[in-house]
Amino acid sequence: MIRLDLSHDERSILTTVLDSYLSDLRMEIADTDSMDFRDMLKQRKQVIIKVLDAVRPPSRHAVNE
């Protein structure tokens, strides 16, 4: 496992970039006719979601529970 020490600004920028890429990826998945390519894009989407979950700070709601 890789550990990244990110400042608040770096985390914010990385989250914004990944969110933007994820949005583009969803559109590309919808527009893709090749099943093999679509499957690869879906796998990539799952990786991006996992990274976003790791990068995003815990929500305030979760802290209050």
C-alpha cells in the first residue's frame, strides 16, 4: 500500500481532478460500443472511486456518530 501525505490544498485539487475524470469516464462508458473497452473503463472507474474514497476526508456526519 502506498501512503501519501497531502496538504489540504493538495487533497482538494486531487479530489477535484479525480471527480472531473470520473465524470468524463462515465460519459465515455455510456458512449462506448466495444464491450471489451467498456469493461476496461468500468474497471478503471472502480479504481478511481476507491482512490476518491481514500483521498476524501471523513464527512462531518461520520465524525459525529
